[in-house]
Amino acid sequence: MLCFPLFPAFLDLAGSQEIYAPHSIRVEGDVTLGGLFPVHARGVPGMPCGDIKKENGIHRLEAMMYALDQINGDDELLPNVTLGARILDTCSRDTYALEQSLTFVQALIQKDTSDVRCTNGEPPVFVKPEKVVGVIGASASSVSIMVANILRLFQIPQISYASTAPELSDDRRYDFFSRVVPPDSFQAQAMVDIVKAMGWNYVSTVASEGSYGEKGVDAFMQLSREAGGICIAQSLKIPHDHKSSDFDKIIRLLLDTRYARAVILFAYDEDIRGILNASKRADQVGHFLWIGSDSWGAKNSPIHQLEDAAVGAVTILPKRATISGFDAYFTSRTLENNRRNVWFAEYWEENFNCKLMSSSKKDDSSRKCTGQERIGIDSKYEQEGKVQFVIDAVYAMAHALHNMQRDLCPENSGICPEMDLAGGKKLLKYIRSVSFNGSAGTSVTFNRNGDAPGRYDLFQYQWNNVTGPGYRVIGQWTETLQLNDMQWPRGEQEIPTSVCSLPCKTGERKKVVKGMPCCWHCEPCDGYQYQFDEFTCKLCAYNMRPSANRTSCQSIPIIKLEWHSPWAVIPVFLAMLGIIATIFVMATFIRYNDTPIVRASGRELSYVLLTGIFLCYIITFLMIAKPDVGVCSFRRIFLGLGMCISYAALLTKTNRIYRIFEQGKKSVTAPRLISPTSQLAITSSLISVQLLGVLIWFGVDPPNTIIDYDEQKTINPDLARGVLKCDITDLQIICSLGYSILLMVTCTVYAIKTRGVPENFNEAKPIGFTMYTTCIVWLAFIPIFFGTAQSAEKLYIQTTTLTISMNLSASVALGMLYMPKVYVIIFHPELNVQKRKRSFKAVVTAATMSSRLSHKASDRPNGEAKTELCENVDPNSKSSNCSLALLQGNV
């Protein structure tokens, strides 16, 4: 509102260089676009603006100016329509940008001026502000969010070239907001894919306070949870009004979780510099593996003079290309030809480090600017990364206006009233529908939320001895990740680790730390367990054991008692000697079958007894043979049969002797059942009991083989073995031998009872010695047999003990009962002659009388011959040599 004549507001730049024009750039046109750029950094407390930003500010601002020039010079795009602009400085602060953006809505605010008068009473003259149909910007997401809330109220469409906060994708809250850069949700997904590709699962995050940093980190954390396998060690925030101590504290906190070397950075330039500086002060250069967002991109400003701290950093930037036309345009800018940019003089001073005006911020020691300096020649120049997107944003607005003008003004070549009245909602519809090839040759489109598709270039700051340090393109992300060769700090050749816990070895399971799925303790699968999956150990099946690496189970080896085993060699050797000796004795008895000693021994029972002894030796081979149904059947039959036959014959003998001498004490009548036939019948009946028991055993539990995995299931599964054996338990073995042991004990009792019978008249004493020795053998057998039931060597010990015990029993009987007779038969045949026989009455009388006298043993040949050959029957004789042939069945 003015109450005085209006004069041109524009002054000649050369004459106005004493004073900066701090507010805006205005370019006249038929249609005006707004522009928001961070020309200056955030100011110190109390000051809205700080130092000028050469790249993020001036480069981007000039990119809009360049795009406007290109569009206005294009006869095909918006013909007869000139685009103008009103460009404002946000000073990198959202609140300041909000104040500035009110300029864009002034033309849409209705004012009631009916009661307004100047001091002279005249009505005021209002300068109508230009109507802004759309806004290009802003840069920071926090600024875009603040401005979008105002612009949507007045339905002014907004296209950002750099704001990537995910919340701006909310079409309900930010319905007039669009952007030519992809949102951070895509960027965050690219970061998640990078982390997973590196094999990292334990990372920290650092965010600048505000929408961009916090929302970016939130998106990364959300996507990492959905992807799984990534844990956040720490999530730290850089405050707005930060001090260097704040960055030092952040580095200290990051070092609390040293194994989380990878750090996700969603931070602004100044904050990135602060973090790198703090890491350098803490002497941690090369420790952290930085993954920077697009705010870092491929810019030099965040790492200037901090290059060593940035080596190895992976950064992300929306896929871009260098616009050669802009390079030519910008490097040709001078103080003379770029007077429309009110901040260009300040840029010139900063870029060439010279002083242009007396009010300049440069100190007095700076040299004077000549105005002849040239960008790219007298100063370093590299196109800023978002230039392409600024140009694309301006072109997107231009294409939308072009399409709307074509549809609403088909008769006019310029702006028509219908287009003036169309409003921002109509323009927004055309913006969302545009599709064209952008400045880099890639398509520019928007989805229903106003977001551009996700296309990123991946950079790494590398140190090259030839070309020096710099950003190198290492891959790209377009919904899928592609990575090339990378270089790591400290000269590391392998990909550095950023994990909470190292992978468990094969055969170990993970015991996850509660609340931290990426941290775990490794516990070995022990005993008979195998690794079922990375978190579980399971027991192998009963007949299995874990493989060497414990990732599966394998069958337990099957063993049996081998013939070459020392446990088998000794019993077999003894058995073979016994068999040879038994055959020799039997052959001798058959050869001398009719001689007095053989007849006096009781031929029938002797052959039965020798058969039993032979079977006792034979069982050794059955116990060692490989078990099958046939072998197991013979084991059951012969296990107790040999002993049963032997002790049944001995019991019959001792019982007969006992009855004869007991009867002799009472009368001279011969007792019943003492004939050879009777003796065989008694022996057979005793043996039949054993056979009957075996038959019942066969019927109740048919013979079979089993593999016993318990017997040799050692603590160390590598030593575990399955034992192939017959389905005979220890109890069944004892039961099978039990009847024979009963016969043996009974026989021993009779041997004790007949111990008083004179040795001249019977063979009771050799039988007694045989039984005593046998009892000792079997008394030793029982504790050994049952005492080793839990031993890993049970198969060998029990089999060897059993077979040796049977071999010894048979050998004792063979040696004590038959070897003396064989000795006499072979070496003293003169004693093996027939003597005269006496009646039973005479024999019993002599034996009875002799038993009542104490007599001294006289010299006689070894063996049974002298005790069983009667020389006289004189009861007063001290050495009655009466034949007891009757006792042996020869009466």
C-alpha cells in the first residue's frame, strides 16, 4: 500500500553493490513460478541467515534461471507464453522459509480497503502482487513440509527438487506436493540392500534433528525390521543448535558398540562435517563405515579438508547426469551479465576469495575483486548434484501448464481467461499426469502420491594414488542393487565386518540375546545332537549318531566279536585244545573199550560225560560266530546242554556210589537202579528237563538277532557302536545255565557226602575235587559276568568269561576224571588186567569194614585202576585191593 508516487524499484547492480538485496529475485513473465532455495546457511542464534551456500544455493538457483531461459526460448513448449519467477531464500531454516513463502499467497488474499484512507484523505494505491501459480522447492524436507502446509490452503502446487522425507508421500496431508526425486523410503530401501549385500547385521544410525533426518532413519529402521536380519545398535540424533561437544558425545556413544562399525547417516552438510571432525578428534579415522544419504551424495562441501575421515564412505544420490548446457551457462556468468541474481555478488566474493564491496563480510586482508575472474578457470567448479532435478522440476511445471493451456485455450496461443480461472487443483491434475524425458534423458513421471520413481547412483569416496581422492561410482539401485568393486579404509582387502556376533561354526546353534536378534552366543551341539537349523540342536535317532560336522545324522557302525580279536583268540585256543584232548580220550576209551579200566569206569556214562565235555568246548565257537537265526538257535540249545549232560552223568555216578555205600551199611542187598541201563535212563531224564526248558523257550520267544545300541553308546558318539548279537538277555543266559548249575551243586553235595568212602573202593574223591574246582570257577564267573553289564566292553568280557568258564569246567572234569585212566591205559598197561571178581556181599562187607578202620595209604599207581581192582577181601587188611567193578556196573 502506497500513498506516494511509485518509482522503479530496480537499481543498477554496479551502483548498488554497497548494499545486498537480501530478499528475492523477480523475473517478469505471463505466468509466475515461485522458487525456494537455501541460498544461505542457517544463521547463528539471533540471525536468520548465515554464510552463502555456493553449491546447494547458488547452483540450484541458477539451474532454475537456466531452465526458465530454455523454456522461454522453446517455440514448442508454451508458445507465446513467458514464464516468470519469484525466487526466495529459505536460509536453510523452516520458520524463516514459512515467513518468506507468504509472498506467494499475497495475490490470493482478498482485502477489504473500503475504510482505508491516506493522511490526505485520498484512497490508497495498492500494488497488486504477481500471482504465483506453482512453486519450485524447497530443498530441505523440513522446509518443504512447513511451506506445503501453507500452499495447500491456497491450492498452489509445489514440486520439490531435493526433499525426500517419506512423510511427504502422504497424499492426504500434502496433497499439493510433488517431487522429481524419489522419497527416502526408496533411499532407505537402497541402504538396507547395501547393508545386507555387505553382510552387515549390526549398524547404528545418526540423524539430523528434523523431518529429513528423523523420518529417513525411521524409514530405514522400519524397512530393516521388515527385511529381517538387521539390528540397530544405536539411533542417535544431532540437535538443531549443536556444539562440537555434541558431536564428540555422538562418537563416544558409537564407540560403545564398537562392533557396529557401519553408521547410517541422514544428516545435513554441516552435521556431516561435525561428525567427521569428531571422529578425527577421537582418532577413529577409518573405524566407521559411513553410509550417507542423498544429502551427502557426491558433494565436496561436507568433506572439505576432512577427506581422510571420509575414505570408504558409501553415499547415495538420485540417479543423475551432468547437464553440459548448464555448465556452459553457469561458467559464463559474470557480474555484468548476471545482475538479475541479487546474491551473485556475494557468491563471487566467496568463490574467488576476494572483496567486492566495503560492506562485504570479507576481512580487510582479502584482495579486491577485479570482475574479470572466471568460474571454472580461476576457481574450482563442479556441477552440484541436484541441478538436474531443479531443471526437471521447472520443466514438469512447464509441461503441465503447456498441457493445460492446450486443453483450456485451444483457440488462443497464449494465456486465456479459462486458464486464469482454472486454479491450482486443475494444474495439480496436469502435473501428476506429465511424462517426458528429463534433462538427463530419463523419464520424469509421478505416482499417485506425487513421488518420482526410485533411481539412485551409488558413490564411494576412494583414495587413488594416481588420481587422488574423489567420489567413484560403484553401482546403482533401481529397485534392485548392483555393486561393483569397492575400496575400504585402512587398506582392508576384505569387506569389513559390522556384526554383533560372528557366525557360529558348523555344528553350533545360536542362542539369541533377548531383544537383540542379531546378537547371539554360539553353543555346540553336544552328545548325540546334530544341528537341525541355526537355532536348534536335535537328538539323532536311536540307531544314529551325528556326522563329523554335526549337520546330519549317520548310522552307527555295527560290530560283532571277530575271530581275530584277542577276546576270541584265547577261548578258541583253549576250546581247540580241549576238543583235541576230548577226542583223544574218547578214542582211547573206544580203542580199549573192553579193558578192565574202561569197564570199571562205567563205559556208558563215561561216553555220555565225554559228549557233554565235548559240547562245552563246542559252545565257544557258537558264541563267537556271527549271529543269525541258525547260530542263535544252536546257542540256545547247546549253551546249557553240554554242562547239563556232564553234570547229569556225574550226579548219577555220585548218587549211585552214595546209595551203594549207604545201602551197604544196612544190608548186603544191592540197591535198585544201579545197572548201566538204569544209570543211562536216570541221566537221560535229567537231560530231558534241560531240553524241555529249551523247547519252551523256543515257543515263547523264537530266536532272533538284534542290534544293541545301548551296550556301546559311549559319551563320545564317534566311539559308539551297535552290537550285533542274539536276542538273549543276561537273565536268559543264567536261566539256561541255572539248571546245569543246580545239577553241579547237587553233585557237589553228593561228593561231600561220599568223601568218607575209602579211596580204594570208589572214584568219589576225584569227582569231589572236580566239583569243588568247578564251583570255584563258576563262583568267579558270576560277579565278572554281571559286574561288567554296564561296561562298553560288555560283549567281549561276558562272551570271553562265559566261554573260558565253560572251557575250564570241561577241562577240570576231563583232567581229573579221565587223564589218570588214560595215563594208566597207555603207559601202564600191566595194571589194566582182569582180576578175580567177588560177590556183591563180599565187596560191600570189605568196603564197610575198611571204612571203619583207619588205614594208611599205600603206594599205588595213579588212576582208578587200584581203587577198583580187589586183591583180597580180608577185612583186617589195611590196603584192601578189592575190585569195585560192581560200582561201575560190572557185577
